[in-house]
Amino acid sequence: MSIDINGFEFHKNFVKRSIVDGVIEELEKFAKTMPKTGVRNADKKLAQISQLVNSDHFIDKAQTYLTGTPKVVRVIVFDKTPNSNWLVSWHQDKTVAVSNKVAIDGWGPWTIKDQVHHVQPALTVLNNMITFRLHLDDLDQQNGCLKVIPASHNLGIIKQTALAELTKQAEPVFCQLRAGDLLVMRPLLVHSSSKASKPKHRRVIHIEYSDYPLPKGLSWA
């Protein structure tokens, strides 16, 4: 799979099993206070995840997809379990997390999630971002792996009616990967995930990098 054509690609064994196990151990210690579906701003709450996503191994890889210096702009841990098993409908990732709300032409709507401002920015911002999804567990169709529609990132921001038509006609790819594997994707790639038919842990670290210089008055959250 080529990211230039399809909007996504896989990197097998990107992280060693020993590192994955260390992150899982940290997550399990944090589990008592962790929301059922996962952790927003995980790099600010979990030391091993912060170290991992800012490591040379990750930054150097992000650099291959961006023209400027990559910066970590959002990290979320997702986890599907027997007690927290949900579906995510077809969508594009169209928002970013920023420090505060500023009136900027072409930016909006604004929302607040986990006490952090989120906004849909101008298309240029989204096109200067890359998303990594590091898998901490083996993923297949039975435990709700991600589904993507190849090349859909080339369509720009898709209106809901057009999205519904696209997802009826397109043939999705199921991202069936093993622990330590990395999925790299463009934010505007259309994706979804089904409920797990055989629920078990499906832990994924979702990391967004950008080299975009934000407008004056804004910084990444």
C-alpha cells in the first residue's frame, strides 16, 4: 500500500514487543482512572507514551511524510473491551486540538473535549498532518479493527450525503495488524470500525503529527 495513492500504509514490527509490553503495563496501572473508551492527551498523562511518540524513531518516520519539522499535536489511546465495545461510523478526522479559541476565517466549528479546544481548521492544516496508529494488541475483524476506503483522502472534506454514497459503493480495506505494527494514514482518509464480534482488548495509540505553523495567537494543545 502506498500512502501517496491510497492514503495509508502499514509498517510491520515498527515497535519491539518489549516496548509494547511496557506501555501496556503503564496503561493497566492507569486503568482505574482511565475512561472506558480510552485516554485523550495521553502523552501528557502517561510517561512511556510521551517518550515513545517523541522518540527519534517516531519523529524521523513522521519526517518522511512532512516537509517541515514534525511536532506531536494530539495523542489518544483507544481501547475496545468486552465492557466497552462500540462502533465508529464512517468519517474523516477533521478537527485539531489547540490552546485556545481565536476567530480565524475558514476555521470552525469549535468544541471543547476533555477541557481542550478543538476546531475544524482550514484544509491546508489537515493536509500538513500525518496520523500514526500504533497497535498494542493484535487486530482483526473479530475485535473491531479499523476499516478504510483507499484514496478517499484525495476527495478533500466530504459532505455527509456524498460520504454516505461513497461508503455504499466503495470496497473497504480491513487493517488487520499485529501488536507492534504501525498504520500510517492521512487525516482525511475515510475510516470506521465495527463493534467487536469477539470482544477483547483492542488498544491503539493514535498519534497526530504536523509541521504547520499555526496562526498568531494559537498553539497546539
